[in-house]
Amino acid sequence: MRLSFVVNEYVTLKQSIGLIFKSQAKMLTYFYRALDDKDISEVEPDAVLRFISGNGPVTSFWHSKFSILKGFYQFAISRRYVDVSPLPTTIPKRPESPPPYIYTTEELRRLLAATNTLDTPLSPLQAISFRTLLLTLYGTGLRISEALSLTLKEVNLLDRLITVRNCKFHKSRLVPTGPTLTQTLDTYARKRRQLPLPAAEESAFFVTRTGNAISYDWVNDIWQILRKRADICRTDGGPRPRVHDLRATFAVHRLISWYREGADVQRMLPLLSTYLGHLDISGTQCYLSMVPELLAEARQRFEQYALPEVNHE
């Protein structure tokens, strides 16, 4: 049985039970193409290991590919396409994920200013499209995949609500927008409606000049241009700042604001987790890097509670 046949059968099964399974399907396609779509019974362990390992050091991507192939081969064995899995039995330790890059307010201003250079005669709305996308990511904490999946219908400007349906954990949620962001979205939406609407109100919200949804690859290409023009780089040896780090920046800046407002941060943190679409608070904690500004606010809060007790003693 050809690998492509088994992969298609596996993907169809997963999607039939309600899973999106898009990225996994793409990875499995890369897999059978890399192995020349040979018969699944002829796949050698060495070939699988080469595919998983790639050319560089072990990263979290190694484990992602291993996890996807593990599920695939469990399916293949259950259907008796193969008797044993060719996956490696020695699993390297997963490297620690580098902390997200937290943008300063000044860096955000420079990024937004840099979008003014994006317009071209062929794409006169490119600047406002990317500027609105960046403001949406920073103003709501949406994942980039969630923002790019939005439709016109899901951006409710009247009620100031965004409906996020393509969530990471397959649960929909409502994300409120403040008055300033709502006005920004409204300005963009009016211009966007002048472009083609291939699916009426189900058409993509963030689009190219043809009315088709903006791709992640396009966003990443433009992001690298803007990042360089805004002179933003990382000096701690970590990976270069990403567009996805706007989500972490939103979370950290929200915490700083709560500290300064005197809010009960421990009580508010679960609300932030829900807003971000995490299953529980542990999913949010990975974003809350201890940047100096946040540490200063936490220390000041501690002193407000601790010093009176010390002085009393």
C-alpha cells in the first residue's frame, strides 16, 4: 500500500471526527514525498530518522514531526498496513523553548510607522491591511492563524466582538474589542469591502487585492521587511522577533497595566487565559516573561503588602 494512500485515509479519518488536522496533513504529505511515496511496508527506519532529523540540531520541530508520525503509524498498524513502526526508539530531550520577544511601546510605534512604506501601485491597500492586522494582533492577543482565518461575518463592529472559530483547541470564543481598535477595524472594513467578496459575508477579512485570504507566508515575508525597517533585533542570542510575539506582548502589557491599576492580578489571570483561548492558566504562563518592567511592578506590589507587615513587627 502506497504511503500517500494510507496518509489520505488517515487524514480523512481525523477530519471526519471534527479535527482541523491541516498542519499535520501537510507534514504527512512532505513525509511521503520525501520517501518517494514508496510502499509503506518498504519504509526503512533510517529513512524515517533522516526525515525527522533534517539537517540541523534537534529542535522542538523534531518532536513535532515525531508526534505526527507516531499517530500515523499507530493508525497504520491498527489497519494492518504494517506490523511494526519504523520510528526511532531513542528520543532526544526536547530543547527548552526560547522566551518570546516582548516588544516595547516604542518598538510597536516604529513597526506601525514602517507599514506606511508598504503601499504599491498594484496593492494600494497593503499598508492599511498590514497595519490593521498588527493592531488586531496586539490589541486582542489573537494567534496569527486565528486572525488570518477571520471572515467579514465574524468581525462584529456593531457589538465590538470578534468571533474566533478556528481556535487551536477547536473551541470558539468571543473576543471584545475596545473603541479605538473597533474604529481601526471599521476603517479597514470599509476599504476591504471595495475588494472582491468571493464568499459574500463568509469572505476573508484580511485579504490581498484579489479578495483572497492573506497567507501566513506572505505575513512572515512582510514582517521581516518591517522588522528590519523598524530596526528591531534580538540581542540575547534567541531567535529573531516574530509576529507571533505580539500575542505574548499583549499578555505581558496587560499584566503590567493591571499591576499599575492596583487590580487583583491573581484573580484576573484566569480571565486572561480564557481571553487568549488557553485551556488553563498554565498555557498563559509561558507568555509571561519576567521582563524588567513587569518585575518592577511585581516588586512594587510586593513591597506595598510586605513593608507594612515588616514595620509592624
